[in-house]
Amino acid sequence: MRLTLVEHSSRQFSYSDKDKTLVSEASDLDNRHLERIYDDACDVGFAVKSEKTGAVVVYVMSSPMYHGQGEDREISGWNYEPAGFSIKKHPECVGTKAIIFND
């Protein structure tokens, strides 16, 4: 079963038309970008509600980003892609992505 996620306003993100990328910092989202999406799976992500259209798109973490090596290696951010069910409901989100930086 799909869990209810906090819907972050699209105003909390910068958007690049060229790359179709939403960008934000973890602290701007109150660190609520790694929420479980399903009760029976470990997929994590967040929801974005468009202030323009009202559409809600869920983004699923696709990979973490790292900085440094060895003991100095840290997570610098996370890459996300639209969830399949969001693509079905809002095909215009195909090709978009999100990056959340660990500040």
C-alpha cells in the first residue's frame, strides 16, 4: 500500500527548464525527502505539488551522491526520478529529475 507523503510546494525548489531538474537543499525540505513510499518496500522519496497546476508528483531516490574518499567520504546529495505511478498520472513529468543537496 502506498503511504501518504508530505507534499512539498514547488516553490521550495529551483527548476532548470534546460535539464528538467528540480533542485533543493535537504534543510529546506525539513529533511523530509527520504520518506518511505510504500508500507511493504524500502523505496524512499518525496512529493512535490505544483503551485501552477496543483499536480502532485512523487520522486523516488535513484542514487546517493558522494564527496571525498575513504574515511572522509560523505553523502553530498541524492538523485531522484519520478515514480511510475506519477508518470502514469502526469505524463508531463517524464524526463524530469530532482537533486537534493545535503547541506
